[in-house]
Amino acid sequence: MSRVAGAVLVVHRLEFPLPVSYLCYAVWGACLARGDIGIFTEPLVYVTLLVNLLLMVGGLALNVAVDLETDRRQPGKDYLAGATLRLGRTRVLQFSIAETTVALVLAGLVAVWTNHWPVVVFAGTTALLHQLYNIDPFRLKRKVAGPFVFGASMVPLPCLLAYSAFRVDFEPALWPFLLGVCSLSVGRTIWWSVPDHAVDTATGFTTPAVRFGSAGALRMASLSVLVGTALLGWSLWWFYGPAWAAIGMAAHVIFLLRMTSSIYPRHMLKHTMPIVMLGDVALVVIPLIA
């Protein structure tokens, strides 16, 4: 792989195991809506998958571009700054704008195709949250609200987008699922930000790690993951029964037990996030076979 191609993957946060999780977030809603593996014979699932992936990677590229200076000063994340500099910050921003624009256009086409207009609402809300998270004067990443905004834009909103492309009615059991995966995502985002404590403090951020200290942020992250796991288990029990609920919760329970074992960014990515990936894959498979 060329250095440029490698840099493109890095600025879009496409390092393993993250792309597998993104794919899962992009199709969860479709799997829940239909509950049939035959859904993957329908072109609509691939269009909604593309919409969701473009919104995700567009938002992630924007985040890497605007975080250039802080990433340069953070051991374990300086490779992100290196990739941005290799491509040029302007080009990375152009990637983000193009990807988000194409996603919104495709979402509009999906809405026309299916006559399910909530698809456009969820796509637009997702794109808006990525802007609010990253761009001044809002830049909610700097604040305690940041993990909640990022968590919502990366997981429950893509799930709602894909679900609404196939169904306009929302089953009651869907809501604890969405709240659960959102709480899991928020907890992981807080956990992921803990190594940035020193740099965020120096730059005037008021992230949970700065506001409550590293230990306080880890407690907050653990509580969020615990609540999310419980809500997820409730939803899966409601949908499919206790055995499938236990299977769906398993990886998230293991992650909860291991999330304080290391807070070095590369170790978190390579050794802890694969556990999350397995849990994400399980939530794709369970609706299709349960």
C-alpha cells in the first residue's frame, strides 16, 4: 500500500478493527427492520449502507483535520497528524465535504425511492451533529456534551436511518436498543478521550477527563457502558429471548471488565476495541438468525 493510500485510510479512521464496527452500525437498523438474511439481496440495503458509511467517514475525516494541532502533541495519536500533513489539511477537509454531500444526496434519493422521508431527517441530523462536534464556534468536542453528540452521530442515528429506509413503524423494543447502543458509544467515547487529558487541559478543553479527572472520566465511562449493556440486554430479551440477550451482551460485559486495563491509544485500538467489534458483529447476526 502506498503512503498516500495509507494516509487516506488513517484520516478516515479506517484502521482495524474500526471499519468492521462502522459496517455494523450502518446495517443494524436494516437487520432489525427485516430480521431476514434475504435483506442482503435487496439493493436498498447497500445504498443505505453507503449513505451511513459516507456520513461516518466524512465526520471522522473532519475531526482528524480540525484536531491536527492537538494530535501532534499527543503521543499515540501523532500518526493522525502525520497522515493529515501528508495529504494536506485542505484536501482532508475536501474529502469530508464531498463525502457528506454525496451521502445527503443519496439519502434524498432513498427517501424518494421508498417514500420514507425520515431517512432525510436522520441523515441531516447526523451530518449536523458532526459539524457541531467539530467546528467553531460550537465545537462540542471541547465540552462535556461532546461524547453524547459524537456517540449519537456514530451509532443510534445511522441505525435509525437504515431502519426507517425499510419501515415507518418503530417497534417498542427498538427504543431500549437505541438507547443502549447510544450509551455504549458515549461510554467508549469518554474512555477514548482519557489519554488526551493533558493535551485537552493545556488547550482549554472541558472534556469529561478535564472536568472530572482521568479517574472520574473512567468511572463515568464505565457507568455509561454498564447502563448501555443493561438496556441492550433488555431490548434483545424483548425481541428474541434471554439466550440471545446473553449472547448479545457478552462482548460488552468483557469490554466493561477490561476497559481500565490500559489507556494508551494504540493499545486501546489494537487490543481492546476488537472486543467491541465482536459485540457489534453479534448484533448484526442475532436479528438475522434468532
